[in-house]
Amino acid sequence: MTGDFAYSNPRIIHWGRGSIAQLGPEVNRLQMKRVVLVTTRSLLGSTKSIPVTPVATVVISQHAPIAQVDAGAEATTGAQADGIVSFGGGSVIDAAKIISVRSAADEGRALPHIAVPTTLSVAELAAGAGFTDEGGDKAGMRDPRLLVETVVYDAELTMATPLELWLSTGIRALDHAVEGFLSPGEHPFNDVLALEGIRRLFDSLPRAKASPADVDVRTENQLAAWFSFTLPGPSAGGLSHTMGKQIGARHGIPHGVTSCLLLPHVMRHLAKQMPERMAILSGVMGGDAADRVQRLIESLGLPQHIAECGIGESQLRIAAEQLGRKYPAVDLLEIYKSAL
């Protein structure tokens, strides 16, 4: 058995209650004198929790529309910023990554970027970024310069995150762990952490639903999500993610919800191709893996049917055909239909 592994997570991660206190020292370490804050409209009233005085604030909507990303890059350049702090979920963090690359004076570098996540989607851990193009389709870019410098996981700053959003992005984290574990090749380092992430998500997500104001439980959720994503490329490029992105941006479905809708059905499809790997997942989850994931989603009160999003078979057929260059369209359509 041989293989290669490249670390592609941020170099510094601060976690735990009150860890936002590390933001100031990190800003100083990175010599960020003129900071732009990238956030979402719903968090504008909470930015006083972020101990920096920004020279500009950029607001990003769900799925990071490219027009907003372009405007953010212009504002960042115009403010002569030398650093970025993102405060929000995956769309905000992905937009901030792209802005950090586009706004750098030195083409060989990006502006240093510190991420303060408020969901469990873990966009902060990957050297890639997604956005929605002018036609409403999901697009993305990969560039090692997109990798953030520092992550601050402070669960106290997530308390304003709606519970459904928090829990659904927890299923997104589970999706990362499952798809990373099932990805081709040998990846023993990721496997250990992915399986531990799965165990922790199954344990802690129901407790977060039962006690939504428990900061310590939310910290456990954050740690589990972190463990789920040590193999960012294959995890984010798996079948569930690919199919979810195809319908998510176009139909306004959040990333976490697409994982709720598709992950169990994708797992049943993949079980035919990799029964041994799926058996390991079933052992960790305490029963048939796909069924256990579906029951977890149901117990959390999260969406389970694509039809609830106003999408019918004709639209799913189009989505499957557009992905047909990478996967057999007939298989994709069957998975989509099983999730209706």
C-alpha cells in the first residue's frame, strides 16, 4: 500500500468558548492594518462581536453571487485593505477567499484571510471556493492561495445561527466525512479522522437539537465538522456534493439542505460499488449506513424530499443530463428521483 498526502488545511485553528479573543493577536501577527470584514446581512448586527475596526464591510448573499463577489473585490481594493476577516457561513467564506486573491497587489500571494465561521459547512478548511455565475449556475475555483491563514471556531458566535441552518450544515459535514471516506485511493489519515467525525456528529447533532443554547455542545459540533474535512478535494467533489451543487444554486437550496436531500440515496447507490467501505461506515453508525443517515436527518427535523423545494422530475432530468459528462445520466436521474 502506497500513497501521497498533502496537508491543505489552515495552519492555525483556534477553537472553544471565548477563542474570538485570539482574533486580535492573529491580526497583529499577520500585520493586517486595514481589514475588510466580509459577512452576511443577517449578521450585520452581530459584527460588534468581531474585535476589529474594518475599513470596509462587504455583504454576501447565499451561494455567493459573482456580482457581489466582484463588488467586494472592488471595495477591498478601493479601501487599500491588507487583510480580510470573514464572519459567516460557507458562502461568505468562499466569497472572502476569492476577494483575497483578486485584491492582492502581489499576484503571487493573496491578502491574509482569517475566517470566523458561524455554520458547520467548513468552507474555511479548503483551498477552493464556490460561487454562482451570471446564469445562476454553481461554479468554482481552486487555487492554493485561497486557503485561509487562520480559523477561529468560537461557538458563542454561532448562537444567532438558526437551528435548522446549524443542523443542516452538520449534515453537510457528515457528507464531507462520508464522501471523503468513500473517495478512490488510499487515504488512511483522513479515514481515521472522518470516522471519528462521523461518530461525533451522530452523537452531538441530536444534543444540539435538544439543547440549542448549549455552547459546549456546539463546540463539539464544530470539532466534529473539522475532523470531517481533512481530504477537502475528494470530499467536496464527491457524488452527493456534485449533484447537490447542480440543483442548489439554480433552485435556491442551501448547501446543507442539498446534503439532507441526497446523501442517503447517493450512499445506497455507492454501496453497490464499494460494499466493504460501506460496511465500515455501517459499523461506525450502528446499522445500515444509508438508513442510519436518513434516520438522523429525520430525527433532526430536516428536509428529506426534493419535491418540498418545488422541483419536479423534468427539472431533475435536466440536472442529470447536464452532469452526464462526468457520471451516467441515467444513474443520476435515478438517484434524484429516489430523493423526490
